[in-house]
Amino acid sequence: MGKHVVVGAGQVGSHVARLLAGQDHEVVLVSRSGSGPDLPGIRRESADAADRERLTGLAAGAEAIYNCANPPYHRWAQDWPPMAASMLSAAEATGAGYVILGNLYVYAAPDRPMKESDPLAPPSAKGAIRVRMWREALAAHEAGRVRVTEVRGSDYFGPGCRDQSHLGERFVPRLLAGKTVRHIGDPDRPHSWTYVPDVARALVAAAADDRSWGRAWHVPTNPASTYRELAGRLCALAGVPRPEVRAMPHWLLRTAGAFSPVLGELEELRYQFTRPFVLDSTDFQRTFGLAPTPMDEALTATIAWWREHRAAAA
């Protein structure tokens, strides 16, 4: 089978590496710490993703490079440009396909379900950074220098999603313990939630199919659910009491943001949680024949992971 390079060993990159290794591919998993799943077929490498020479060497002979990196929120402006340039350069130099894990920040604040054909008009500085990354990669593709695609999902949840997920550390463990959960926006607004194993499947499928190159796609994602609805369904599946769900006062978020760089960065993205934020993944599903994991199945797997994680920690 082929060689694949996954940059980023976090909540998505680790899933991609496992999936590829399970298909008998040679996987090079690159992160600054050299972390990630310790499994047959996965070679973990410690490297700075912004180091073009090092990354190009690691990617020699690769069929695809997957950009699953995720710099800290408050360092996007400093970290993303050199990292994105390095990965694009490595793909050009080696002939590998370049598969970018994207997000929905690139679109305007939506008034209808978001589609890949929507104009790129981000209302945030983070969205503008992601737009620049995509346009630079797409320009290289259109110039014939590299094959590029971007796969965009909404907010992630699932096994391994912890402090960076709105349905992670501050959601599942608290619900399982019978505690109140607080949402940074309106808990009754419809919102798309993307299951991380579906993200991994979409990235791998895009890398393997020539139809993916030269455009962006949306990860297969279930119909939108409110934060309150998901909390209730998770508790029902887990067999725990019905949850108490509250909205976090906006003043509290702003105050906390003054002391936490990460929370401070959420202010410009709060629009995603105060109005309907819905993704349309019809194009990807029809083209590649992949459907999202049913929500109950995804929530059940998430509950099981957290229970196992808590038991191991205890």
C-alpha cells in the first residue's frame, strides 16, 4: 500500500492515522511532540510543521499529505502562514496530494444552510486566515503545481475530543456526573455537529479519489441539533438523569476572555452559537457515497470513550 503523511496528532490527525494504518498504508504521523497512536504501521516523528526542508524529507514518496494541524487559537496569525506554506511546498516538491482539514469560518454569518459554493466572506480574523490559506493552495493547484482539496466540518465531537470541543470536556463528563452544562451561545439554536471519525473517513476518501481535487467539500454531517437536544439524547443513551442546560451569560464569557487567551478568541466566533449554524454535506455524500454515522451511534461511542477514559484516570 502507499505512504501517507499526517501532520498533526490531535483529535483529527490521530483518527486519520489509525484509519490509514488499518488499511495497511505506511503512515508517518508528524507533530511537534512526536505523539500519537503507538500502533503497527504508524511511525511517529517529532518535527516543526513550519520546517519545509524537514517536512519535505519526511514526505518523500508519499501519496498524500494531510494538514490536520491545529495551532492554539490565539496564535493563528503567527503560526498558520509558515505552517501552511511549508505543507504546500512539501506537497509540490514531492508530488503528493495535499488534503487540508478546513472549517466553516470561511463563510459569512449564515442565514441558510452553508454549501461549498457559498462566497468566502468571513466575519472574523480567523476566517480570513483560513481563506488566505485555501486561496494560496487553490492557486497552486490551478497553476498545475500540486493537487489540492479542502474538507470542511463543523464543530467536532466524538472519542478523543476533549478541551477543544464544545461537546467535550465541558459537556460529556458533566452530563454523566449529573451536573449542569453551560453553552456559550443559545442552547436552543440549530447547530451542525460533525463526528470526528466521519472527518477522518472524509479526508482519506478525498485523498484516494481524483474527483476531490481542486475544490472544497463538506464532511458528511447529521441534520442539525440544538445543544439542549444533544444533551438530552446523550443522557437518555447513557441512562443518567435528564440534564440541566443553561446559556453562559455573555458578560461572563467576555470577562473570562480577559484572563484566558483561548476564551478571549471565542468572542469573534460567538455568532456561530447565537443563530442557526447549519452545514449542508449533500455534495460529498452523493459524490463519494459516504453518509454520516447515525447520531445515536456516534453519541454511544462518545459515552463509551469517556467512561473508559475516566475509569483509566481513576
